[in-house]
Amino acid sequence: QEQDDALAVIEWIAAQSWCSGKVGMIGISWGGFNGLQVAARRPAPLKAVVSICSTDDRYADDIHYMGGCMLMDNPSWNSFMFSINTTPPDPAAVGNRWKEIWLDRLKGSGFWIDEWLRHQRRDDFWKHGSVCEDFSQIEAAVYAVGGWADGYSNAVFRLLAGLQSPCKGLVGPWAHKYPHFAKPGPAIGFLQECLRWWDHWLKGEDTGIMDEPQLRCWIEDPVPPRTYYEERPGRWVAEGSWPSPRIAQRVMHLNREGLGDATGGPELLTINSPASVGTMAGVWCAHGLDPDLPGDQRTEAGGSLVFETLPLDESLDILGAPVVTLTLACDKPIAMVAAVLSDVLPDGAATRVSYGLLNLTHRDGHEAPEALEPGKNYTVRLQLNEAGHRFEVGNRIRIALSTAYWPIAWPMPEKATLTVTAGESTLTLPVRPEDPADGDLRLFKRPEGSAPLDATMLTEPDYRCNVTTDVNTGTVTQHLWVDEGTTRYNRHEGWTVASTHEEFISVHPDDPLSATLDITWTENFSRGAWEVSSKTRTVLKATETHFVLRGELEARMADEIVHEQIWESEIPRDFT
């Protein structure tokens, strides 16, 4: 329906007297998905798209199932949309029908996670919105934009490699925001960059944008690990095309004595991680808040199998996707492996550069997972997230393997022991040589943006995140509290909005079935004496065989409950 609506809108715009007949689409996140999906429908007027922080793969590179592992963002993003779907229309905009519209919306708001959990493998449900199924369907020009701190940077590289239509890519240090104000900085004059794109594709003006290199990326310099950066130091580089023939693949061996260019011979090493390994992973999709980036990876090392180089005697730049190839066996039929690439500074602090997850039952693809045969050796390939990073002289490169990555991913049904064959397992790094032409790249203009809305903050926002361990029980809990403050929009007749949400995500290190997610959102809207509110709650637990799900919705006018509903379901686990 969304795609059909967009086609109707585009055709309407193109038919207006003030339109040249050429139309563009721009959007971030969901809006970025829409641009790609609608382009694949090929409406004739759509000539160009700017797609920011988006994906071409709704199954494996979105909030749902990374490497076949269920991301915690799957239920947590549901909790956000579950709440947003309950919000009322503004009576000043729609008139006396506002309550009828609101009640219809409440009754049909849906509890999306129930459906998402019924599609745990790559099926038609996910393929429908995934343009990677057939890149040739896209004929419009695409400007794909992402950030290393965001969860959606990988699609930029796949689009550049896969699209047959004109395509450019831009990746900065940013989180999930527009590049003219995103953190970490530096921000750029992104709106001016978009104008150059639109003037070329919609007006036929020669802005020079298509004469520049196809891909422009920010190579990040080493920094101490922190959960928030105002800016990430580094430099802009460019590649004329992607994949770039300049990128060399450096193969390093995971040896018992460390990470090296030569194999140390086969040796068997085992790992059975606590279910709580991953507490310093940050969030899957960072928004530039404090704290949502990964912290010091030293705290993860005790629950991981760690391979590390000697201090480097020359600097090394990478641009692209690192790949870990493992020869391994497992003692359970269902298990996962996480691989974390870090830059270890001379003082021992470890800054995460990239990571990847693989549900080992998905080793041959996401459409038809197969159980592992305990004790049997497999060779598996795990591609980490794309990265642009410089490893400095004196630093060390680390790859850490674990059988859990909580709370990024939901735990597997049982704790598993992996036996990795060191010497036969490798890390491949995409090494980028220096290019003198990088110093001649066109400078981005200074960031510009519109003036803020005319609004008054009645109460200030509050954001807190804590990870605690109950020393009596051993349970580890991540507690997130977000109060977005109370805002009055002065040009909208005093329309006043407040929103809070609280998350409790917990697990016992020895019991993956103890994992629990409990998220409550409240939304409040008022104008003078008129007030409505909603409260939603999402609770997810699991047995060895089923996900156990509960949703709660309560909507009020002042103190009167006008709608309430409960969802409960048990959904079979499908190799997850």
C-alpha cells in the first residue's frame, strides 16, 4: 500500500503545471527504504533518489535478523512503532472527527512484532521490500548515504556494486541522522550537496557532481573507546568506482599465539561465552546520543577467544568489509558466532572497528537453515560490517570470537561450545593504499539547515543507560530511561507533546533462556484542558522451543480509559 500510494503521489506531482515532469525522492531510514522501493517500481517521472541511512535488504541488514540472529532491535523497534501507532490526530487539523479517527487507529494499530517473529528466515515477507532481490529493477539515479556509527552503512557499498543505474555513495562518521547535523561530526553541507544532485538530475544543469569519484568515505583515525564522540578525527578519501580495484585483500591467520600473516599450524581452541558477552557493544543503530556507541572492548575479552597482532610497524588503512573464515565444530545443533574487530591502543584500550554475527544454522543462506551436526567440522564465512579505519604504528589489530553478543542479539536456545581450528581460520582485511589524489578532493560546504521550530521546552529531556550485575543472582540488566521532555509548539495553537520510554533487558550469563525484554512507552498530547495519552508495553521471553510474547495497550482521555487491548502469543523458534 505504501508503494502504491507513493506511485500515485509521484504521478500527481508530475501532472501539475508547476512541475517539469521530473520528480525526485529523498528520505532517511524508513523514508530511505521508500525511495529505493519506489524506484524499483519504475514510475516514469522518478529520475533520482537520495537514500540516507537505509537498506536494500530488509531481512539481513535491517533491525530484524543480522546474519540470521534475531536483533534486540526487532522487539525494541516494534515497541516504538507500537507506541507511535496509538497517537491521536490534532483536532485543530482534522476537526470534530479526531476521536473517531483516533479510536479507529487504536483498534487497528497492530502489534507488529507478532508478525515479524513468524518470519524468522528470509521468505517472501522480507523479499517484497528488499530491492537487492533484483537491482536491475531500479533505473533512477541513486545517491546512497550512510555513516559508520549507523546500523545501515553496508547498503551503500552493495548499491554501488549492484545497481546498473547511475549511483554515488557517501559515508561519513555519522550516526542515524542527516549529515548536516549528525554526531559524531564533522557535519557537512549536505543540503548543498543534495541541491547539486537535484540540479543535475531534475534540471539538467552541469553541477559537476557526476564527474567526481563514485564513492567518498571518511577514514577514521584511532581514538580511545568512548560511548559518545562529538567528532571522530579522520580524513576524506575517494574511490573512482566500487568495488575498487585498488583495494587489496590481506589474509591474516588466527593462530594460537596471535594474529599473523603466516599460519601457525592447526590447533583446536574452544570458546563457550557467558550469555552476557556484548554489554559494551553499544546499540545496533546509534543516533548520536550518549551512550549508544561501543565502549572499551577489554571488558568483553574474558568471554571471547582473542587473536591479536604484534604492535604494527607501519600504519594500515582499511576500507570495505573485513571477512572472518572459520573452521569450527559445535556441540549443539543451534549456535551463533560473533566476530569483533578492534583497534588496540598502546595502553591496552580496545576500540571496536567492526563486527559481524552469524547464526551457524544459516551458514549456507537465510532461506533454508539447517541444524549443525554436533562434532562435525564446518568452514563458515562471516562478513563483518563495512568499515573505514586507520590502524596506526604501535597499535594492534584484534579479532575476538564469542558465542553470544547480548544485548545486540537475542541469545540462542542453549549455551554452545565452539571448537575453532586455529591456523586454518583467517581474517581478511580490505587494505586501502594511500592515494595522493585524496588531498585534492572538493571540500564540502559548511553545514546549513532551517531554523528550529517555534517551540518551548516545558520540561527538559533526560537520557540514562546503565548496565548492572546483581551480585546475588548473577543476572545482568541493561536499564534505559528516555524522557524526551515536554514540548509546546507555539505556532500550532499550543499543541503540547511529551514522550517517555523505559527498557529493561536482562539475562543470566549461564542461562540464555533467562533473557527478558520489557519496554514501556507513554505518549501524552494536550492543548489547554484537552488531554489524551497512551501507554504501551512489550514483553518478550523465550523457552527452548518458543518465543513468548505479550503486548499491552491502554489509551486515555484525561483519566478515562477509552481503549485497552492485550496481545499474547507463543511463536515457535525457527533455528533462532
